[in-house]
Amino acid sequence: MVNILIISHSLKIAEGTKELAEEMKQDEIDIQIAGGINNGELGTDADLIEQKLKSMDCQDGIVVLADLGSAVMSFNMVKEWLPEEKQNLIRLANAPLVEGAVLGAVEASLGKNLEEVIATIEEKSIINKNNL
Amino acid sequence: MANKTKKILLETSDVIIENKEYLTELDAAIGDGDHGINLARGFKKLKEKLENETFTERNELFKLTAMTLISNVGGASGPLYGTAFLNISKVISDERLDLDDLVEIAEEAIAGIQKRGKAEAGEKTMLDTIIPAAESLKQSRDNNLDLETALNNCLETAAEGMKNTIEMQATKGRASYLGERSIGHQDPGATSAYLMIKTFITSYL
């Protein structure tokens, strides 16, 4: 199964996004968060991101959802520190955080592979909210 | 050489910590108002580590600076300055530095920042201080100026670069969300970069 890492400047955003995504799971996948710094302040914790990427099961891949600038920047930096074979199994989705995480949770828990999960998130996460 | 470098890094930490509120005020005007707080947190940690350890080589000092900023800053300036210092640690020797070395160091720092932030000159970022400062060092080297004159010119150019960000519109980072309203404010990253360059140069001379 593909697993999911949610990276946000805010611990509350990360926790809430995880809660929303968990609700849609069809089967067991691992959804982890790296939110905020120092237990609740706003910011991104590169060490925590590194720790999560190293400890999560990466056999079938990890999809990463991140919010703003330094979350993306810290993730890209930490990813480069990992062995190359692992780097290829960790993919940042080009998508809004909440929609991306919810879609990712559905697709990953349906047993889709990494490419399929990423493709669906990137295709469907920008929705027309005025014409649902 | 490592002792003098350690002293310069300690002075840099003090300068950033002293300017915590100033940098935060600049950032509050066009960003999320945490640049000073974030950098001061990183440099405070660096100071503790520098004071408690001994070093024999310059590259160890720059590597420690890089990793401490990456782990403790919490904002984009952590990976940006962190990668700059990490790149510097890869090229800096323990010999007395000449202008060729300084140009190489400046270019490596810029390459590190651009790798992470993908910014170019003129986007109202720290690079608008650092790129002109590096260009000034190159010109001084090509004109065979002595080190002291070169460093003084570099400092002057860095200050101009920082001030030039006032008229720029931000196209990178959180300030870019403000669009035209980012014009008229000095960039906090360009300011912290100037403070660092100023401390390096004045401590070195």
C-alpha cells in the first residue's frame, strides 16, 4: 500500500487534514504528519520530516502533501539526503493540501500504485467549487 | 584559523540575535512576521553549540552552522542559509583566504540558495544582497585590487543591494502574495544577508 505524509506549517492543519483523510480510508494505510515546530508553533521542522520519511513503510511508495514555501523546500532538501532508491519512491504531489490528502487516502487505500495515486491527486484535486 | 572563524560565527550569531525584532518588523510588513524570530532561534542554538565544542578545521564549523540552522530555524531561511553554509563547508580550506577563494565561497553560497529557492536576482530576496556582493568580489579580483579594498567595496555593494529591494516587487516567497503592495518595503532576507556579510567582513578586516 502507498502511504501518505502530510507536511504543514501548522500542527493543527496537519492534524485536521489527517483526520479528514482518515475518514475516507477504504483499507489500512499509514497517514503520518509533520506539522509545525516545537509542539505547536508555526513553522517547518526538517528533522521531523526526515524522521518520518525514514521511519515510514516505503515499500510501495510514499505520497507527500505539503502546504507553503518552507514545507516544500524542507521536504525537497531532506529527500535529497535519502538513498537514491528511496528517493524514487517518495513523491510530492503538486496539489492543494486538504484535497490532495483526502484524494490520496482514497486512492492509496483502494490499493492503487504510486503513479496512479499521484496522477489522480494531480488531476482531481483542483475542483470547480462553484459547479460541484 | 578555525578559532578566528569560530569567533566570526559567534559574532554573526550575536548580530542576528540583536536584530531579531528589526528583522521581524521588516517581515511583518510583507511576510509572515517571523524572519527575526526564526533566525534568532537558529543562531541562539548555534551559539550554544559553538561555545561548547572545539574545532580544528573551518569546514567543520560551517557544516555545524548549516545543520544547526536547517534543524532549528523553522522557516524557509533555514534550508536557504543552511544549504549556503553547507556548500561553503565543501569548498573552504584552512589556508589564508585570497580573493579567488572568496569568489568561490560566494558563488557556492549563491548556488546553494538557488538550489533550494529557485530565485534569480531582482525578485526581492536575500540574493539581491548576495549576488551583487559576489559580483563586486569578482570585479575586484579581475582588477587585481587588494583584499581590504575588495572587502570594503563588497560591503558597500551589499548595502546598496539590500536597499534596492525597497523598490522591488516580490515574486518569490510569502511576500509575493502581496503583489504590488510588497513595493516600498526593504526585504527581510536581503537585510539578514547584509547583516551576515557585514559581520563577516568587519570581523575579518
